[in-house]
Amino acid sequence: MKSIRIVILLAFLSIILFSCGKGGSEGELVGVRTQKVVSTRVPYGMVYVPAGSFIMGQTDQDITYAQTAQNKQVTVQAFYMDETEITNGEYRQFVNWVRDSIAITDYLQDPSFYIQPKNQAADASGRKFIDWKKVGVDGQNIWSSKRNQAYANKLQSMYYQGEDRVFDRNELDVRLLKYNFAIMNYRDAANQRANKAKRRSDFIFRDTVAVYPDTLVWLADFAYAGNEPLTQGYFSHPSFANYPVVGVTWRQARAFTVWRTRLYEGGSQSSRTPRLPFELPTEAEFEYAARGGRVGTDYPWGGPYIRNAKGCLMANFKPGRGNYNDDGGTVTVNVRSYYPNDFGLYNMAGNVAEWTASAFDESASTFVHDMNPTFNYEARRTDPEVLKRKVVRGGSWKDIGYFLQNSTRTYEYQDTAKSYIGFRCVTRYPGRDRTDK
């Protein structure tokens, strides 16, 4: 009797193995077997913004009579967004990565810093891959002259030379820090999909961007203001590590998102959850996220007032006619200052205004789609300046309260850096929303 049970059990297991296992599909359509993905894992430093519909546009009177934010009901798919603006410390990781890459590739030329990734065939183009574990934290194994004097001698050319030196100090020549990248321009590809003369390479956008922030914006933005201390230390001093990075152009912000995508893709394969690329938010995504799920409100915290019931100001901006200290911050403040909105996002109004992915057009609200609306344009160097305008949202520490409203939209040119404009990233949720079964 026991042997019969064993035979029956073995027969049952063989049926399961041949029908559901790695064996053939027995002629049935079973689909391509894929690895199970835990798509509900929230990226580090981000919050989940669920899909939803909202009335995009002004909720109060159009004080400036600009008529550039007309009301329109739109729907936005789910995405993840940085809970704070990108900080000086986070952006400095990007700068240091570029610095160390250039040092290893162009100056040290030490083969011990390279590695051949596992399960990867030899690259016919001769590309090399840096082993970042050997580089050390913040490039400590490269830039510490105490560790290797030979490295220090080879890297001397990366510092300012001759009359550009001050007190003969070794100061990095930030003009050398340039990031090369390539991305697909899917909009152009879609518009030209019927053109048989076009090749895939015609839709690959390549750019080289100097990554170091323009620290002189603290003086250039204000004709008569003693902001030399901010020029000297805002980006580099540890005290400002958790303050929002400023002095970055739209092109630099976009380069950061490309680098961040590559950084994640190069992480540990065993624990990495597949993600869609990091990007700048569209202006619709920014406004939807700023509203925090509230309907018809003026500000991320609700409104219609900028003070709460206790009389405390709710954001970092320019109160009155220049009482900058009244809100607790003279210029920028720590990115986790004030209360987050209902989505858990900090400073969606005030502190620094933020770049979006959208190109600026005064009448965009009349022609963009009502599903994931945005107007994108990849401006060429030869294009007129009017085509290089990018939407800026949120208002900043030097703006009056009107610019803190959820619906207020303005612009700046993509190659312009300001002391009051920063950015944050988004990555789209790979599915409908986190309630999917």
C-alpha cells in the first residue's frame, strides 16, 4: 500500500513538473517567464505619488493677467518623487563621480582601478569599467597624497595652474569637470516614425555638460549685495550639505538625472529592483504633487493663507517688503524645514523654485493632452532663445507669496543658473498604481 502511494505521488509530481516547470509548454501559450519584481519598494529618499485627476491651473484670481495657467482637468499616472529638493551633498556626489572618473581615465591611467563585470563578454570597443570600491569613499584612494605620492604628481594638472593659483593652494580646476551622455529623444522618433530615411541614431541626443554649479550666482543675481560668504562656501562647506543645491542650469539638472539612472543601474544586481529612468518632473506632475491630493487649494498646505492658525509662516519666501527673516530663513534653509504636504513632500512651495522637464509656452494649457500633459522641446544650440525656455515651479526664498501658489508658472532659460532655482527628480511607477493585484 505504501509503495502504491509513492508511485501516485511521483506521478503527480511529474505532471506538475512537465506542465508548470521549466519544461516545454506542451504547445500552450504560457508567456515568457520573468523574474518576480517587488515593484512596491519605494526608492531611497523618495515618496509615492498615486495616480489621480485634478484641476490643473489657477484657483485664485489671475493677479498678473498673464492667462498662462487656465483651468483644465487632467490625469497623471503614478510616480515616485524626491521628498526634498536635491541637496548640495547629493549633487556633490555627482560632481565627485565625474571628478574621479576623469582623474582615473585621463590622468592616472592605472589598470588596477578597472574591472570586467561578471557575465559580460569582452567589449570589442575596448571600453573599461571603473571598480568604484577601489576608488573609495569620496575618492579617498585617489586624492590622498599620503596614500600615494605618485598619484598626487599625476593629478597636479587637474588643479589651477600658474597665475590662476591663489597662495599656491591646490584648487581643482572645475572647468575640467564635464559629463558626456546620450539619451533617446522619443518624441522626435514618434513624430518621424513614418520617415524611412531616418535612422535610430538620428534620435539619439548627445550632450556634454559642465557639472560644477555656478557659485557666482549669489553675486550675479543681486547688483549690490554682500553675498561673498555664500559664493565662497554655500556649495562646499559642510554646514550647507543639506541645503538645496542652486546655481545649476536646466541642462545640468537633466544631466544629473541621467547620471542618477546609470548610478542605480550599476548598483548591486542581487538587491536591485528594476526601475524606470530618473527624470525631471513635468509641470503637471509637479503641480499635482504640490497639491498633495487636495482639491482647489492655493498652496501645498491648503490655504488660502500663508500663515497657519498660530500665525506662523508655512514656507520660506519673501514676506512683506523684504523681512526675509520672518519665516525663519534669510536665504535658503535646510530641505526638511517646515511641514511636508499630504504626500510627504517638503518645500513644494518656497525655499528654491524648481526646474521641470516641460518647455514653456504661454498657451500650453490649451493644446496639451489631458492624460500626462506636458510640452517638451529639445532646443538646439542654433534655436532662438524663446525655444529654450523651461517651466519653473514652486517659488523661492526671494519671491513674494504669489509665486508660491500651486498654479503659478514661470520660466527661465535652460542655460541659465540662478541662486534661487534648484530641482528634484521623479521616476515613474512601473504599473497603474500600488493597489494593483
